[in-house]
Amino acid sequence: MIDNPLDIKNIHRPLFDEFPGLKNIPWIPLMDGIPTPVQELENFSSRYHGYRIWIKRDDLTSSIYGGNKPRKYEFLLAEALKQGKKKIVTAGGIGTNHGLAAALFANALGLSSKIYMFDQPLTWSVQRKLLMYPVLGSEIKLVRNYAGLVFRGLGELLFHPKSFIMLPGGSPLFGLGSAAGSLGFVNAVFELKQQVDRKEMPCPEYIAIACGSTGSASGLILGCSLTGLDTKVLPVMVSESIVSNPKVIVKNCKKILNLMQKHDSTVPDTVIEPGEDFIFLDGFLGSTYGAVTEESQVAVDTVSELEGGCGFHLDTTYTGKACAAMMDFMENNESVHGGARATNMLLWNTYNSRDLGSFLKDSEMNPTRLPKQFQKYFKEELTCWGLKKCPSSTRQECPAFLSVEDRCWLVKAGASGNPASCKSCPVRNEIERKHYNS
């Protein structure tokens, strides 16, 4: 550990207990919400004979921004601080959770940030995130494609020595980049094993997780092997196959293992095999990264309907697709124990649930504060108040205004029951048309 600038109380990480030599890898405590809870989803489980469904609440990892990113940043941002960097530079789609998290943690650590972004299907959630960057003081730049990202990244390396380059998702890509961030998810499995040992949940036979840049999934897979948990990971492809596929996962697992063994000779050899250690699930991406699919929306809505009081929600880009794939897997695969006992399925929630409404409110929903190249993303109205042209005074009193849910009728349903008038509302029809065509 190089420092504790956020004054995090729980600085214990079980991975370091098992392999003390890993303490020599730069690391900084950023998470004030671990160990994240495991919860049984009883209502959801009742729909799937032979399964007990659980959720790992990584949405609560940090009060700054939850989800899977803080686990990676404890290692990646520590390296930036060790090198004396002043700016965090990273990339993602225009709705990137990683970029938003990077901006928030950079601010918390007294660093500046720059995010390079590429196109993805436009949703209200995407617009919502874009509006926050001027409030956070983060510099955002639009690029056309991955080639543009590489070109800009080389420019940062050559001409900005005080910038720390963090690859999209905080994971190695195309064989480049550090595997250190994935150590956060190896540690996460050691955290889970302690919860299993304390009987907070049974050992899961399966863990379903969204798989974008593969860093989180690779860490889980290697962690299950090193802890001895009799668990198969179900990585669900949510990015293009060039960056998310079984070969990349195996390669990244080797890279993580090599890093661990370099710092601690007691880390045992292990060979990761597709089919044995993990089952890669594809077919749920949709037309492109970030596309809203009917399956992902059904999964999001089903969990909200059955478990909406638990304090978390899923998104259609990552966790909704992971949940949809998990649902399909359970529908088409009987319990591994036959009728003897239920199979335990753990959904790893990588989506933030911390309230960011204050940043959105400070943005005044004003896209003109964004760089001109991003203002085009606000020409299409995707929200009820935009379509109805609600005045500011009305919006400020409306429960839908700051909600992450772009569908006003669901916000109303959560507050006062499902109003019948919403079924034939033209605003609802227009939002649904845009939602599923994105």
C-alpha cells in the first residue's frame, strides 16, 4: 500500500493474506463498501425450478461510484500515483461507465481526467452520463473508432508524460496493458470464499458476469481456480468479439497469473480451460456494443418487478445482458444436482447503484455546456420531459426527472402503482419505439 488518501477504514484484502508477496504491487484502498453483500433473490428463484439465485452486490463497492471499476482502480490508480502522474486518460463509448468512474475517482485523488469516446447506440442513460462531465471538470474528446483511440493514445504517451494511460475497462487489450487491475477480481473471489466459509451463502456452482474487456471475468475465473471453489464462471459477451472471446480470457488469465508469480513464488501454477473453468455465453450482445435488446430489457424489468425493493438495479448494456444469459442458461440446463438439491447461481452485479443525481442536477440538463461535437447527441429527445416539453419548474418536482430509468411509466408505477392511462400514452409509445430501435 502506498498511501490512504481517502481514509478508508477497511484496508484488509484477503488476497494479500494468502500471497503476501503481492503487497509489493502498487495498491491503494479506494473501497469503503467491502466486503459487498451476497443476497438471495427468493422471488426471482421461484421462477426457476432447481435453482437458488443470489446476487453479489458490487454496486456498493464505493460510495464514490460503485460497480466493478473500484476493484480494478485500487491497483491501476496506485500505479498512476506511484509514477507521479497528474492526469488519468482513458476511453470508452459515449455512455462509458468506466470513463465516468475514472473521472470521479480522479477528482477524489486530486487528479485531472480526459476521456476519449466513440459512438454507441443513444439512450437516455447515455445522455445522462454525458451531462455530468462538465460538472466533474473532465475533458472529453470524440473519436471515430478504435484506430482513433490508438492514435490518440500514442499522442498522449509521446507528448504528455504526466498522463497515465488506462485502457478501456481498465483491462489488457490486444495483449497490451497491465493485468494489475484484474487482481482486484482475484481478490474478490477470496472475499467471496470467506463469505461462503461464514455460511453467508452456499458455494455457487455458477457465477454469471458481464464480459466486456474481460478483465473482471478473467480475475474471477483465475480466483476460483486459486481458491479451490468448485465454481464455473459464465462470462457473458457484451462487447464485440474482437475484444471479448474465450481466447482473450485464457490469455488474460495467464497474464494475471504471471504477474502474481513474479511477486510471490508461492502462487501455484494453474491452467485455465474453456468448458472446465468457464462457459463463455454469447448471443446476447445485440447489433453492437450498447444496443438495447429485448432480452436485456426483459431481464432488467423482471428483476425490478421481483426484487425492486432490494436497492439495486440492472442496466441494459452490461448487467441486463448478463442476467438475460443467466436466465436462458437456467431455462435450458437442469440443476447439476438433479432433484437432490438446488443449484446455486450467483449474478455478479457490476453496475453502480450510488446516487449521482446531484451531478445531474448541477448540470441543469444543459447540453450546451458540453463540447460542440457532443451536443449532437441531444438533438433526439429520449425522455418524457423532453417529448412533452415540460418546463423546468415542473421537471424539478417530477420523480422521473432525475431517475436513471428512461421510461416515465415505470417511475410512476414504482411510486403509485401502474396507472392504466400510461398504456395508451403517446409519449410512452414514442419512447418504446426509440428504446428498442436503438
